[in-house]
Amino acid sequence: MEEILTQYWWLIAAAFVVGFLVVWLVMSANRKTRVEIDTRDVLDEDAAPSQRNQALIDAPPAASDAPKVPKPEPTPVPVAVPAATSDNLTQIKGLGPKLSTTLADLGITSFAQIAAWDDAEIDRIDAQLGRFQGRIRRDSWVEQAKLLTAGDADGFSAKFGAN
């Protein structure tokens, strides 16, 4: 065995060096790549303009195949019946303080205005009530307002309960 080692020592040493190089290359290839981030912002002084969106900036506007349709003219909102006085609208069952404030913002402050509503007016007002949509018909506001406008407290109480 000693004879083989003394005769081929240079081959063993070369094999050891080649093995060491192979291991070193494999290990260096598996290292994670270091990412360096430029933390400067495009709004910083002396910063170059951002290149990320430059292609979008330089591109011509996209052509639209759809024909341009003019926006419809807004239809004038019918003015509600003017009221000489304002009533406590919360007397109507299903109409609380929040809805009373919303109706006041729309210019509705009396039972007479609500009693004069037709189906179109109910739909117009209902569309502006947000999460309270459907309350006007469901709680019979128009019928309640007609009774309250007429001063029929007994009829109101009999049909909708005591105030």
C-alpha cells in the first residue's frame, strides 16, 4: 500500500484538489443571490424619473371601438308640494329620526307633502333613501300622512296603533 501511495501521490493530490474545486463551485452556486434595492424615490431630489411606467406614458392613447354615447341630460327633479309648516314626521310609523332628517334634506317636512305623493314621486324619493328603500310602501307612509293631515287621530290609532 505504501508503494502505491509513493508512486501515485501526485494523482491522489490532483484528485483531492479537483474534488475540493468541485465542492467549492457547488457550494458557491447554491448561495442566495444578494438583492440590492435602490431606496430612493422618484420624488426625491436629483432622482431619475421612474422607468417602470414610461412605456405607458409614451404610448398613444388607446383607440376605442365603441361609439361615444353622450351622457344623458339630468331630468329636473319635480318640486315637492311646498309646506307652510313642518310636522313631526316621526309620528309616521316606520319613519324614525334618521329618515326624518333625510327627508328634510330632500325638502319634505310636512304630512301634506307625503300625502300628495303619487307612484312616480314615491319611486323618486325611495331611490334616495339608501338602505331604507322600500319603507314608503311597506309602512304605508302616504296613507298614514293622509290620516295625520286630516287630523283623524282616531282613524290613525285604529289602523296603525296609538301614537
